[in-house]
Amino acid sequence: MGKFQIVSENARNRFVHFFYFTGMLKQMLTIFLLTNAMFCLAQKSISPNELAAFIQEKGDSIQKNQKLPGLFVGVSDGGRRQYFSFGCAVPDKKIGFDSTTLFEAGSITKTFTAYIVEAVLEEKGIPDSASILPYLPDSVQANFSLAGVTFRSLLNHTSGLPRLPANIDLSSQTPYDTYTLND
């Protein structure tokens, strides 16, 4: 359950994605805490072997102790990626995870999105209190109702924008089922 391909000594540039297969709040909290631990570890200089051992140990422990059907971890380092798989994506059919497995990641996605946006804003020297208008296409900038929307209000979900698209089918158990990779 895991051949490791270590890609760099520079732990500071690592971004670790955790995807999981569960709907339970306890498991979501566990994954969130593990993810935050990984970000903390990324601040220290650790060897690739230490990172791989940490992911392997925590992944095995979480899957076993939380009785998860599966857990998938992706690490992006300097543009190269490595994946760690624990358990099954579809337990009934014993189908495992791979780099093309699609996930409905739930609320944890918001944390990753906010982290990435904040990192880009910091890199570009843009305050999160800045209006989003200058960074949108001209056709969208014409919508003056967006003038008060800042990056921070988008990340805090206080921008006033609708939570779901107007054309979403809410009769489905999984409303995003009608969307494809091309949408």
C-alpha cells in the first residue's frame, strides 16, 4: 500500500491535498486536523523520507481507527506530484483510488481554496481587502454590483453572491451530478 516517490528536499514548497471518502463529521474533522498538521510540518525543513513516513503512518492510522473505507493523499512539490492511497474508493466493488479518481470533497475544499488564494495574493502583493473587479474580464467588470466584493468577502462567503448556481437541479440527492468536467 504505497510506493513512495520522493521528489524534493524542500518541504517549504510542498502543498498537501487530502481527499477522503466519507460523509461523517468526525472523519472530516480528523482530515482537517491532519491537513493543518501537514501545513505546519511544511513550515519546518523535513526530509522527504520523514514526510512519506508521516503520511504513511497517519494514513494507516486514520483509515484503521476511523474505520474509513478509504483515504487518498496527493502531494504537489515543485510541480511534480505523488499520491498515497489507503483502502478503497468504492468498497463494495474493491475499486481503489488513482490520480484520476473524482471526489466530492465537501466543505474541506473551502479551506484549500482560501489557502491557495491567500498564497497567490501574498505572492502578488495584493491585499485581501482589494476589490476583485480589476482582476475580472472586462465583460464582468461592467457589473457594478460586484464593486464592493473583495477577495476577503469571497473567502469568508460574505460577498452576497448566491451559494448555488441558478440552473442547479436541487431535486437530485447529489446536486452537482448534472455537471461535467466541461461545465
